[in-house]
Amino acid sequence: MRIETERLLLRPFQEGDAEDVFEYLKEPAVNCFADMKLTSIEEARQEVLKRSSETEYYFAIVLKESGKVIGEIDAYPEPADEHGADSEMDTFSPCWMLNKVYHGKGYAYEAAHAFFDHLFKDKGARRIYAYTEDYNKASQHLCEKLGMRQEGLFKEFISFVKNPDGTPHYENTYQYAILKKEWDTK
């Protein structure tokens, strides 16, 4: 599966992507990616090998002009109501990450817009929601630019890292969402 935009190609990861992946995962930009941090190119090779088997919902974000992997985006179907007996798998929560060098150039929007369109039109998404830390203004702006509405702020919602004293560092997290019917009319 491949998704093409004007400047980007969203495609499954390939063995040769390790150096590019290591470039953005050696120092993840936000705490929610702290557990993905890589410390060596060998770790990056192993991670790319794992990711290369995910071909339907996990994509490398690649510059068409150079073939460089500048980030990733993924989302998997989940039930609309985890307690419902016959709940449809029509809800998605995407995660996107971009190499810091490529921030501010519109690539995240271009990739996310194409990916959302794919989820709504090809994968039967009814609802897409995303979480973002309260300090991650760029991600909040991206959600809003994609037409998502802010649904709430969860105070001290989750911990990805530890404080200097070893206690969990809890983060305030916004939730944004958009429905297919809203996407279709924007």
C-alpha cells in the first residue's frame, strides 16, 4: 500500500530506512515517543525490520524528490465502544512523528491529510481522534488545521518519563477528533 501526495510518499518501511529512522528517533521531540528512543544504528535496523511487516496501517513518510524518510504515521482500527457487543472497528487514533529538521515546512499536514483521507475513504473510518500534550503547540495546530475539534483536556493524564526524583512525570493531554461526515464537508 502506498499513498502519494504532491511532495511525499507514504509507504511501508524498508530495510534501507534505518539511518533515516535513527536520525529522528535518537532524540524524540516529545515525551510520548520516549519509549521509542534508539541508541544505535543496529537498534534502528531491528526497529525498521519490525515495522516493515506492518504494511496496511503503518507508513514511512518519504520525500518523493530524494527518497529520504522524514517521519512516520500510523493508526489501527479500534472499536467505537470497547464495551459494546457488536461494535464496529471504525475508530482510529493516529500517531505522527517528523524529523525535527523537517518541521515547519507543511510535511506533517500533507502526510496527515492524505492519511486521514485514506482512513475515511478506504478503511471505513467513522471517527479519528488524536492526543497531544498541552505543550506541543505544533501538534495542536496540526489537529486544528486538519479540521479536528478539541474535545477535552485530561489533567495529569499519562506519564511517559520520570521526574529527576524518579517519580512519574504526568502530562496534561488534549484530545482532538473529527467525524467522517465533518471531513466530507470541509
